[in-house]
Amino acid sequence: MTLRIRLVSIAALSLCAATRPIAAQADPGSPPDTSSAVLPRPAGPALGADRLGIGPIVADTARRPRAIEYSELYYTRLTIHRWASYAELPLFAATWAVGQKLLNQQSSGTYDRHSSLRSTHQALASVLGGLFAVNTVTGVWNLYESRHEPVGRTKRIIHSLLMLTADAGFAYTASTASGARRTTTGVNTHRNAAITSMGIATVSTLMMWLWKN
């Protein structure tokens, strides 16, 4: 009898222990136990996804500058143009010095038509004309090829306009050469046109040397 009572008591205690957690969870008045609950995963990309390259792709709206490609002939023409510009100022000085001596001879009445000064002046003027022809062709050609290059565009355009103006001035100077041998007015016209054209070309050349982009 005593053994049976003990067995019944053990069975009752086991039953109470087994049903207590169920009752605690079913009680609506008790606060929920979150100690072992699994929290929901936040929506969106995982931490560090953008670093791994698997995050949302953001469109690159910045406009990238377009690369400007030049031909090999562009750099060849540029080299010719640059070296011709180096010879320009010494030719100006030599042509002006010889021309001034001719004018002094005409003013003093000692001018000789067969003087070596005249042939020297004509030779220098011819070389100067050829130099400007080469620089005009190479300069205009390269200006056209670099038309899409924004860097230094203003400088190139101003330089080209000044040089084309000097070209026109030298052409006018050459047309007044015959008149310079006959009258004082012709001499002054020829000299003034030459000096003005040389001045414009010198300013344009120095601008390219000194004006940095």
C-alpha cells in the first residue's frame, strides 16, 4: 500500500511538471518570453553587400570627358610649326635691318639699284614669305584637327586669327615693294605695313610661348 501511494505521488508530480510550461505559454496575461525568440531579419541588402559588389547598382550620371586622339601627322606638323616659329623673329630682325639700310641709302641719295642690300632684302623677304606659308598651312590644319579639344582652345583661336591677319599684312607689304623704290610715300607705306605685320606676328608668337593653358 505504501509503495502504491509513492508511485502515485511520483506520477502526479511528473504530470504537474510537464504541464506547467504549457500553461505559462497559454496565459495571455503573462509577458512573452523573448529570451530565446529569433528576431526577424531586416529587409534589404546584407551588411557589407555594397563592398562585395552585390549591392544595388547606382547609375553613374557624371559625364566623363571624351579622349581626344591625334594622328601622327598632327605631331609632325606641330614640330614643323614650332621650329618655324623659332626662326621667325631672327628673320624679322634681319629683314628690318637690311630694309632700313636701303631706306637710308634712298634718303641720302646713295641708293644703287644693283646693290647687294637689295638682293639680300629680297631674299630675306622670300624666305619669310615661305616660312609664313608653311606655318599657315600647318597651323590651320592642326587647328582643325584639334577643334574638339577644349584645353587651350581660346589661345589657339586668337593665335590663328592674329597670324592670318599678319599674313594679309605681309601680302600687302609685298604689293607695295615696287612703289617703295620710286617715291617717299611708297617707302613709308611699305615700311609701315612691314612693321605692323611683324608686330602682329610677334605678339601672336610670344603669346603661344608665354601663355600657359
